Amino acid sequence: MHSRHAFLAVVAPLALLIPVSAAAEQRDELPSAKVGALTFTYPTRFHRRDFMRCDFKVTGVHGACVQGAVVANARLGRNPELGASYPRLPLTVAKFELVLAAPQAGVAGPVPTYPLSLRDLRYSCRGCGQSRLRRFAQIAFFFSANDANYWAIAWVGKRISRPDHQALESIVASIHPS
């Protein structure tokens, strides 16, 4: 027997007696994104971009800024929060965006009960063209948490896989106050 094999025969059983560190256990946890006072988790296979924007196209309010996070099963362009997707969103897209909305006096969304569901999001694709030509559905939910307003927005491809649809459901259900 080679000395390397003899060493492994002695050391390998001992390795089973060493407790797994907390850091090793945490490697199995899903990554998370924090937006304002909310946090959500997403699959490790998804791509993520955080953003801070003061562009009216994103905020919907002149002179206001918003922050958020975008995750997707496809590579994200430089500014996915602007709706610009480079490359173009595929038919199999599963994309989610959580935005801390711009503050507006007298505007408050409903306070939801947790966990949220993908069914809480409603069709919101204005200016997307004819429905039969669309590559995806855009759904959204406007709500309040901890005295702030949020937008949860999802893009669901026409040919999304079951695992990716389940991933979107899990992402939305994972949203919770931090």
C-alpha cells in the first residue's frame, strides 16, 4: 500500500468526527437581496443586479430616486431596471425586480400579509404591443411595508420551464421585512 493511501485510510474516518462549521453550513443557503426594509432570496443559478436610479423612466416621479434589485435566470444587461435587456429577454425568462418606490405624499399601497404569492402580482404590461407577439408577461404588485412603498415586478416568459416558474414563486414568497 502506498503511503498516501495509508494516510487517507487513517485520516478519512477522523474527518467524519470533525463537526461541520457554521460557514460550511451557510454555503447551502440561498443568496439574498435587501431592498429598503425588505429581503428576498433567489436561486444561485440566477443573475443579480442592484441599482439606484433617479431616472423618471424608473421612478415615475420627477426628481426622485429609487433603489432595487433585479434577479433573472438569464444574463442581465447593464441597466435591467430600465427595461433595456441586452441580450433580449428569451421566451424562457424568469425575471424578478423589487423596488423601493419613490416617496409620494398621500400615496400608500396596501399592507400585504406574508408570505406573498406570485398570484398577488397582476398584469401590468402597458405599451408592450400585441399580446400574441409578446415574448413574456409582465406582472406587478404595489404594496407598503414599514412605512414605505414597494413594487414587486416579474417577467414570465411564454416558454418558461416549470423549475424556473417555481423559482419565481419561491422568490416572491421569500419577500419579508428585514
